[in-house]
Amino acid sequence: MRRTEFLSTGFHVPARVVTNDDLAKIMDTSEEWIVQRSGIKTRRWVSEGDTGVSLAREASLKALAKAGLTPRDLDCIIYCTCTPDHFEPGNGVFLQRELGITDIPALDVRNQCSGFIYGLSIADAWIRTGQYRRILLVGAEVHSRGLDKTTRGRDTAVLFGDGAGAVVLGPLDGNGAGRGVLSTHIFADGRYAEKLWVDGPGLAHDPYVSVEMLEQGLHRAVMEGREVFKFASIKMPESVGIALAANQLKPGDIKLLVPHQANLRIIEMVQKAAGLRDDQVYINIQRYGNTTAASIPIALDEALAEHRLARGDLLVLTAFGSGFTWGSAAIRW
């Protein structure tokens, strides 16, 4: 069975830079408070006219150009997001339209911070079985328009940023000397779904949207930070260990770990638990904040631009988020 390789990567973020000092002007917070708790110094927020799909389009075109491909070379689109532009249809078909193509399938993945790894697992299975050859895998988010930008909402408002990352995946010809996606590992535990969630609008409610719902703030993300931190600090390194064990590898074999960029303190805990050195972990949360499904492809593209990976290096991805969902992937670059 053939393996999947990353043909190219690309990312795009809004031009608007929002600093911690900018946030301190509209809510009771400070540079010190935000950096101490999250490690975030700046994030990108959209301006008028930007959408999740417009960010995804730019990231996708950059990735396609690097691969020497056009949108018409694609067989499938997988679009990962927790901030869709519309209730329905999903963003995948809008991205397809923006790219000027028709007929190919467009799948939307709603696994929040773990979305990119879930999407990679799906794409890898399809490429391995020969169902599709060229898959565009995108993670894109616009959080800023849904945040409560007051002191009441500061615990989450200071964390999230907007952006998009994209990768083009394809089959590796021959055995590839052991290269490509070695394995993916995805998990979920719905017992903790309400620890990090947005209750509404939703069809569990009747009516599914109401003035009362908006007044109660049910349309905002609610997070029990300590519970999320605790579980992420356990499950992310655990999933890294599972990926290594599945391929008879050890922590020292990892050239680069690209974790979901949720919180610098979580990443530090993951690094420590996994037994990795500083140079084995890529971190860019200080620049972009938490971009959920977009964080791994954005970080991966930046890591490649900084020459942190070379042909044959072992790359490991890991993420944890709402659901709870989490996962990992081992890739021989």
C-alpha cells in the first residue's frame, strides 16, 4: 500500500496585528498577564472583507504554487475549521468555488483544534487506498468576530487568532526510501464535551437561536481552563508516545515536533513529558495565538522556511482540543 507525502505547504494570515497592549485598551488585562498565562504576544485578526474562505484561498494558492500545481490538478478538498463562514453549507464548497473548480468532493472536518490531524488521517487513508491522488488539506479559522472582547470574555479573547494553513498531499512513488506519512492516531472522549464548547446556536435548542440565548452568551466559547490544560498536558505527549511506538521509534529520533499552538505552558508541559529538547519543538504561538485547526499547518510552513526539516527527518504532529479530541501523526519527511 502506497504512502502519502507532503508535496507542499502554505499559509496566510490577516494583515492586522493585534498586540497585548491593544487588548489592554478594551479589557482589563495586560501584556504581563497574557504572556505569563499563554506566551502570546501578538495575534492576527481579520479586517472588513476577510473571511475564513478568503484566508484559506490564499494559503491554498501558495501551497499549490510551491508544488507546481493548479487547482485543476486536485482530486479532493478537506477543509478543517470550527469557525465556518455560514451555518451551512460548509466552507469546503466555497473554497472550491474560489479556486475555480467543480465536481471534486469537498469534505468539512469539525474537530476543532484536532481538525488538521483528523483531516490528515482521512487524506492519508484515501491516498493509501488509491481513491484520490492529489488532496488539498486546509485548516482555516476566523475567531476574532466571535470573541467577547470585554473583561468578561478575556480568558478566551486574548488567546485566539485568525489564519489559514494548507498542504497538498499526494502518493509517494515507489517505496520512497521509508518516507511519507508513517501513521496517524486519532482519539476522542465525549464525556468532557462541555469542558470546552459553544452551546448555541444549535438545533438542540428550540428555537435554535433566540435573543435570550444571545443575552446569556451561549454563542461564545466557554472553557474550563484547568481541565483543558490538565488533559492536554497528558494526552498530547501520550499520543506522541503512541506514534513513536507504532513505528518502533524513540523521542531521540524526532527531528521536529510541531504541536497544536494552544498555550505556551501546555507546549512546555508536552515537551517535558515527551522528553524532548528545545530544538526538537517548533513554537510560534507568540506571534499568532491559538488558530485551532490552522495552527499546525501554519507552524509547519514556517518551520520549513526556517530549514528546521530536511529530507528523511522525522516529523511528529500532535493536537488536543474540544470534544475532547486529540491525536498525532508520524511523518518521515
